[in-house]
Amino acid sequence: MNKPQILVVDDEPDIRELLDITLSRMDVQVQAAGDVEAAKSLLRQSTFDLCLTDMKLPDGDGLELMEYIQNSYPSTPVAVITAYGNMETAIRALKQGAFDFVSKPLDLQVLRNLVNTALKLDGYPKVDARSRHTLLGDSSVMRDIRSKIAKLGRSQAPIHISGESGTGKELVARLIHSKSPRHEKPFVAVNCGAIPSDLMEAEFFGHKKGAFTGAVSDQAGLFQAADGGCLFLDEVADLPLSLQVKLLRAIQEKAVRPIGGQQEISVDVRILSATHSDLADLVQDGKFRQDLYYRINVIELEVPPLRERRGDIATLADHILSKMVDQKEGKPKLSNEALDALKRYTFPGNVRELENILERAIALFEDNCIEVEDLNLPLESTVLPDTPEDLPEDVSLENYMDEVEKKAIVNALEQTRWNKTAAARKLGITFRALRYRLKKLELD
């Protein structure tokens, strides 16, 4: 078999030599260039499995070279070498599509981890039709999310998954992991709001025997458990500020120090996070560190609430009913009236609430058909207006409801003299949710 080929671009001969020696020991063939033009010349002559480039070059910078490679050789991942402590540059590179980064002075173990992961990228992003059977829905917004998931699997950039409770944020995180070169390694999910604050540091970073009362043996933390894979921080907004500082360091240094330990342990972990809260608002309020926010929110993926993809409700309901009943006894059907009622319901609890509603209905239905009364929808919750009888045949329910939503938003904005914060409060939604709707409905 041919050896993997890596292009190293750096104007410092010592760095090129160090990388050549290190990578050659990994049974990798290295070609080196000292500037952008020399790198372009080598790219035209050979096919590379990875380009590792310094950010500052004599005739340009690493971001320019990365953009050139993305346009001309899109199957070649690019990792950047940044100056020590210059996280802003690293984050900017990740946002623009860099596979990963490594800081000077080079930590050779971090470099090896990066290269090993990059060399597993062949064939990614994979087009996997099975995603349609995991993240259900044929609405345009769900097709777009599935497409993004396939692309995000290729990157090592931290991803923040935002959305209301019950929308399926952990499911999205697991799909991103399954489509990444890390898919054979652990996916470790932790609910940050479920860990007592006095145990958080030990849970995340581990501890040594005797570090505190009750520490009768060495214990690995969540970072070590996820080594080589992904650590999913659910409800990351619930982390106390004291731990946010230590978490930021662990992410930036790619190393952790167990409680009672004298040395840091190198870890190779991709961070995925999620919350139903608005992190930007929490940063403004001083409840979430701005530097950690920018570090975990390199790429944001928003999962829409169920009421914004009503066309998927029938598919979701059918899937949920199939899981809940014994197929030998036959799956109950939703009457047309019951399905219409579900499509008009606002679903404050999203897909999780749909599951609960159908679970109750299964206990009440008769004659193999679930009717409106079996759904027992909360009377106090807002129900969207009925579709008028004279609705043209070529207008879908989803498009009609978009128009209803657009009128409600415009009305609220006019009443508040286009003060978006006040309009969001009047509509009973968050400012971020209003911004999302303004963009979605082309009102921004």
C-alpha cells in the first residue's frame, strides 16, 4: 500500500525538520514547502491526505492557503499551526473550515492524535441514507440539518447545538459523532445540570487516590473516558463559573489534571455541547464566560422546534406508535381529525411531548383508531388557528402557518415600534427565537 502523504507548509526550517522526523516515524511520507507558492506547486504535482500549514508565511497566510485548497482540492483536509495562546486565530480557522489546529511549541502527542484522526477521513463526509431513519422528517429544514451533520462529521471543530427542550439535540450530537472518523471511539454524554457542584471537577477530570475523603482509588474522569471520541456536554449553561475556567483550559490545552495529580494528562477529545438556554444572553448577564462561549460555539447548529416543521408530525407520530405497541397486535392509526389537531398544536415540549401525548393516547383509544379526545391535548395551551375552508389546493398547511406566524410577528413589531426585544417578550419567545424566525420568514 502507498504511504499517506502529508504536505507541511512552514517558513521555519527547524519546524519543517521536526515535523518531517515525527511524521516519518508514523510511516507517513512528508513533502515540505516554505511558502504559499511552493505549497501550491506541490499540490499540483501530488495528492495529499492532509495539509499542515503555519498561519504566518512569507507570501501570505495559512487561511489563504486553506481557502485555495478548499476550492481546488476539497478532499484534502487542512490543519493549521498557530502561535502559542492565540486561540482567536485558531477559532477563526475552524470557523472557515480548518480540520483542526495545533499550537506552537508543538506538543508531539497532540500532533500525532491530529494526524491519526485526519488520516481516517478518507470518504468523509459519507452520504448515509440511514440518517433519514434516525433523524426523521422530510421538511426542508430537516433535510438541511442532515446535510450539515454529514459535513460537520468531517471537522474537529467544537459544535454547539441549540434548540428548545425536547427537540432532539442529543440525537443530533450522536449522529455527528457517528459520521466522523471518531465513530469507533466512545461518545460520552453528560448532563451538566445533573452533577452536584462539589463533584463536578472530579467527574470531569478524575482524581487520584487520597485526593479527598472517600477517594479510595484512582478514578478517571469524563475527559479520559471520551479519549479519542466525543464528549457531549448537555445543558452546558448549567456549569458553574468556577468549573467553566477549568473546562476552558482543558479544551484549549487538550489536557487535564486529575484532582491530587501533579501532571497533566493529554486527551484527544472533540467537544459537542447543547443547551435550551440562550448562551449569548447568559454571557451578557455575566453567568457564562465569554471566552468559553466562543470556544465551544465555533459552529452553531440550531434544531428547530416541532411547531416549525409541522409537515413532519405525521411521520414522527407513525414512527413513535410503531415503537410503542406490539406489532403482533397491530399498530393503531391516527384519525384525520386527530392528526389535524396535532398539526395545529404548538408543542411546547416538542418531540418529547409528542411521545408523551401518544403514549397516553394508546392507553385510551378504542377500535384501533386514535381520536382527538384520546390525545387529551392541554386546553390551556395555545392552539394554532384552523386552516380556512377556502385554502387553495396548492397551498400547504406549513406555508399557511408560516403566513400566520409572519403576520403575528409583524403585528408585534409594529406595536413595539420595531423593538425586537420587546416584541419577543410580547410574543412569549426568546430574543434568539425571534431572530431565527425573522431570518426563516425573510423578515430580517
